Amino acid sequence: MSNLRESGKWEVFRDASPSRPSTPVPAEPPRDAPHHVANRPWGPLWSARGVFLLAGGLALVSGILVAAGAPLAMAAAPVLLGLGVLLLNYPKLGFLIFMLTVGLNWTMAGWPSSATKLGAILFVGITGLSMIIRRIPPRMHWLHFLLLAFACWTVVSANVAGNGSLSNGFSATIAGWAVVVIAASQIFESRRDVVTLGACYTTAMAAGCVLTLMSYGSGHSSALVPVAGDANDFGMLASSGAIVGIGVAREKFHPVVRAWWLLCATICLIVAVGSFSRGAILGLAVALVVHFLFRPRDRKAILIGIVVAALALLAVYPSIQRAVSVAVQQKSFVAEGNVSSRFDAWAIALNIFAEHPLGGAGIGSLEPRYFGDLHLAPGMLSLAYAHNSYIEILYGTGIIGAILMAFAIGWSLKTTWRAQRVEIPEAGAGAGVQSVLFPAVVSILVACFTVTEIMYPPFWMVFVLAFAAHAVSESASASRVVADRPVVPWAR
């Protein structure tokens, strides 16, 4: 109760006995908020009207400067200042912007390759500055330290093996992703926050999928793949976005809002399947089977969804039959070559692991060995990655790194599994999202068997979703404590 006394929020408890004076009773925190949340004020710093007026005024100033022919840097300064004020007042907007850079990555021909990096820097910076201004201490979990230790170990293993020049850039990227996971776990810490995270995740992936559909409709590609990216990476994001979107659609929103989120999830699902990414489709299939087997209450909904999807496919297939045939032929042609090359890469990577079993040879050190061992002629295509995230970790970081990452993945699976079994009242926030976090994580981890994602967003989204599941479990524990607490324990 000490946390509640310090909160400064008091209500009057009137005793039935007139002779006993009224006793002050602290107001209870929200039932879905863990104990540590009561003293972590993430709310707005300033009124919404003032913030939006200021941001709008600064944007107007930028427009005037542009019209007056001012240099771009000078014209952009006011609007950037307004954006900064807006983000400091609403830090979760920083996560939405970051996720949009992930979801929109590679979906436009002129998309800058560093957009995701800039989005991550913005998100982490805004989160850190917001915590400083609000005087919120960081909330660290042992997994945070483990992910940072893994990033540091990638540096050590590569340099000990003499491959630092090949791996240090990848190590910096891995460290950056670990910091992003830590930042996300700071601002999403209740069931309502989990719904917000799910909405941001689904929005970003659906936005990228819409642009992919537009590109396909304009004839720029023969399959639903981003115009400037890889089908596997984007397919994994689309498949997990579809699963999370279904969870958001199951929340207790207005029917129109729920229909919107279901539409977003459907768009993601169409692109995930239409990308013909074998990893994404395999991940979706395994996640569906796992959810069907271990979530009995959802089996009827799953069967209905399968029937509806099958009927919809039968209805539209005559109009897309030719396009599907062309896409399948192209995918088959590509698969004939890359399947054998991946088997070669796996064999070479395992040979590297046999030579450096304890510490590994450094992530990214495969390419020169692949080129040499297969005696490729100059100019021939060489694989830089093993196209299997787990083999990449094994040969790159050895047994030590593999153990570290195994603990991280195991905790993520355990936490998301437990979250889907948490009992949440029907009207409670987060009941829909918490039920799909485990299959979303499973879909990504299964797909990682077919592609290297240790440096890319899909793999690290596993830990972001796992910390969302952790928030669900903590909130449930806090709700049970609040429910069992006597009204005035110190007045008895």
C-alpha cells in the first residue's frame, strides 16, 4: 500500500460507526495496471489543445518559409520543433512513426534505406527524453541485459576470430535493435498499452501492404512483394501483422472500428500469402495449427475463418488465375536455384561452427567462405547470409551466443504462451490482443528457419510482442492483488 499512499490520491472512507472519525483511503490504481505503473506518469504533459495549436502554428511557419523561398533546413526547423513537442507530449506516437518506417520499408522505389534506422533513433530518443522530463526511472528486465550481452558477444566473437571488419556493422545493428526492445518495454506496460501496441503494429504493416497492392495493381511486380525489397522479410511482417490485427479486431470496440481492424488484418493476410514467401506461409500455417490445438475456445472461429477464406478464394480465383500461374512459375524458377544454394550455405556455415564451436566466427563471415569453398568465378552471386537465423547465430556466435539467444527466445515463447491463458474479463482491454501474441511470435520464429533475420525487424518484433505479453501477465497479477486487498488494512 506504500505506493498508493505516495500517489497523493485520497478518498474518504465513511465508517458505519458515528463515533469513529472518517479515515482517508487511497484511490485504487486502474485494475489493469501493475504496482510499478501507479508512479510512472506517461500521460500528456500539456493540454491537447495547446500542443496541437503550437504544432500547427509551427507547421504554418514552415509553410510560409517554404513559400518565401527560404533554405530547406531553415524551413524545416519549425515543423520539426512542433513534431518534437507533439512526440514529447504523446511518446507512443514515436513508436507508431518507427513502426511505419518498418512497415513502409522497401514499398516505394525511392524509399531511403536508412529510414528504419532513423525511425528507431527517433523512437528511442523520444522515449528517453520523455522519461527524463517526466522523471521516470527505467524499468529493466533481465532479458534487456541478456539481449545487450548477446550484442556485445557478437563483437567479441567476430574480433577473436579475426572477422571484425565483416561483422562489426552487423553487431552495431543488433545492439540498436536491443535498445529498441528496451525502449518499447518502457512505454507499453498495461493491458490498454498492449492494445495500443497492437494497433500501431497492425497499422504499420497494413500501410505497407496497401502500397504493395497498389504496386502490384500498377504492373510493377508479378507477385505481392515490395518493389524495392525482399519477399521473405516483408512476408514475415505481413503475416504477423495479420495475426496481431485479428487480435485488435477482437477488442471491445464499436462494430465499425472492429470491422476496420479486420480489414487491415485481411489486407496483411492477402499480401503475406500473395508474396509467395515460403517462410511466411509456413509460419502462418504452423501458427494456425498451434492456435487451433492449444486454444480450444477459438476453434469455432478458426474453422469459420477458414471456410470464409476458401469461399472468397473460389469466388475471385477465375479473375486472378493467370496472375497466380505466372507468379507460381516465377517462384518455382527462383526456388530451383536458391534451395540448393541455401543447402550449400547451411553446410558451409556448420563447417565454420565446427571450426569455432565455442565462440563462433562472427555474424556475416559466411560470404568469403561461401565464395571460396564453392570455387565461384569472379562476378558470380555469393550468399552473404546462411538464410537460416538459427544457423546464422550458431556459426556466428558459437555455443555461447546460441545459449544466450535460446534463453531469450524461450522466455518469449513462455511469456506469450502464458499471456494467452490469462483470464481477462470480457469487457477488459487487451483480451483480444493477448490471445494472438503467441501465434504471432510462433509465425515469425518458424519463418526464421528459412531466412536470416537477426539484423532485420521481424526477428526483433518477437521480443517487442513478448514484452507486450509480459505486461498482460503483470496486469493480471496486479488485478488479483487489488481484488484481494482489504478496504482499510491499517484501520482494522
